[in-house]
Amino acid sequence: MALRVHAALLFVQLAFAALPVTAKLIFATVSPFALAWVRVLGGALFFGALLRWRGGPQIPRPDLLRIAGCGLLGMAANQLLYLGGLERTGAINASVLVTTIPVFTLLFAVASGRQVLRRAETLGVALAFAGVLSLVGVERAQLGRSFLGDAMIVLNCASYAAFLVLVRSLSTRYGSLPTVAIGFAAASIAVAPFGAPSVPTLAHASSLTWLLIAYVVAIPTCASYLINTWALAHATSSQVAIYIYLQPVVGVALAAIVLGEPVDWRVVASVVTVLLGISLVVWRPSAFDPSLPESEG
């Protein structure tokens, strides 16, 4: 991959790494489903206006429906399940469970014939996963304490992984902007029945909360989705997904710098293991074969 692709994926994970803390602060007065609707609605308006200004290719109706379907997975289900699950489970649990996205992504990519499973990639995913489990302290995770929230996070991981795999060929064919714009438009409609009843909670939001909501819409939503979808046109699905392992690594770094939390040998060993796992996946010749059949789903 080119250096700019790595830089783009790094930016996306830095933005997503700050999302759980920001969302938890917002949840003090605002419903997670209301925040989910604000995110997808803000994304739909932003990308719709950008697409109208820049213009885009003519997309056949079948592919238009495919992109909308991807939006239901990667934007609607992703937002509802992640934010709803985050409210119901702890930060440690969420940190552990979110690392299943690359596992789901690799499995979906292999099952659909879009990617060939290589031993180095399998080892890379396993190493990175083990590093994250050590980093977040998996022995402290209590999966039975908030089963519903945990289940929602896992389902969110599966839906986002399916989105990464299915949207790749469409993004390559039509460009990242039209793909994201149509996806968010479909998601804003799908999330409305869940978010609209919770909109009154926004009336209790303080100025600081609105500032945090604006950040969530602008950075982890609009900027990150556009950049991540662009990266999918220049990297394999599993290469994009493997960067998710950087989220807890960045979280530890921020805690050490901002909060003064100690960094011991376990943290250092975990970070090294995560980075080694990433290197085995992203710095290996792409297993994606462009001659393979495109998605029909």
C-alpha cells in the first residue's frame, strides 16, 4: 500500500479511538439512538451536498440498491448497534469485542471469494488480536454482566465487517463519495424510526454536549467514513480492518500522556505484538484478485 493509504487509515483510527469517551459524555443527557440519527442525518446532508456540488457517475439501479444495502449494514446497523451497545456495556468489554471486526472481515472476504486466505494474514490477525486482549486486560472483561450490550457490539462488528467486504467493489467502480453519500441517505431513513422518538433528549443538551455532538458528526462520521471508503479502493478489506487494532493502542497512549496513567511492560509488549500483527497483513502483497467475480448481493 502507498504511504498516503496508511496515513488515511491511521487518521480514521485516531478519530474512532476518541469516539467511545466522547459518546459516553454525550449519553449523560442524550439518547444513543438520538445520537445515531444525528450522525447519519448529518452524514447524509454533508455527503449529499458534496456530491451535488462535485457531481458523480450515473449508477445503474441494481448497483444503486446494492450501495443502499451496504449503507444499511455499514451506517444504519453499525450506528444503532454500536452506540446502543456502548451505553449498555463497559468500556473494557467494548474494547475487547470491537477487535473481532478484522476476524469477521477476513472470514467474509474469504467466504465470498474476494480474498485468498494466506498463512501470514492469519498469523497477523491472531497476533494483533492476542496483543489487544493483553492490552485491555481481557481477564477483567465481564461478558455476563451486560449481555445485551455485548451482543449488540458483536453484531455491530459483524455488520461493519460485511460492509467493508461488500462495498469495496462498488467504491472502486463508482468512487468513494457517491458510495458514502447514497449509503448515508439510506441509513438516515432506516435509523429515523429508532432515533426520532429520542430526539426530545437533545433539548437537555448543554453547549458542551452540542460541541461534542458536532465533533462526532464532523470527524468520526463525515471525515472518517469518506477517508475509510476511499482507502477501501486502494487496499484489501482485511488490510483496512486490521487498523482497528490501533484504537486501544491509541487509547493507552492518550491515557499515559493526558491522564498520566503508567505504562508497564505488559503495555509495551502488547503494543509491539499489535504492530507486528498489523505488519504481517498490510505489508504483504495483496491477496485480492480483481479478476474474481464481483458481488451480486
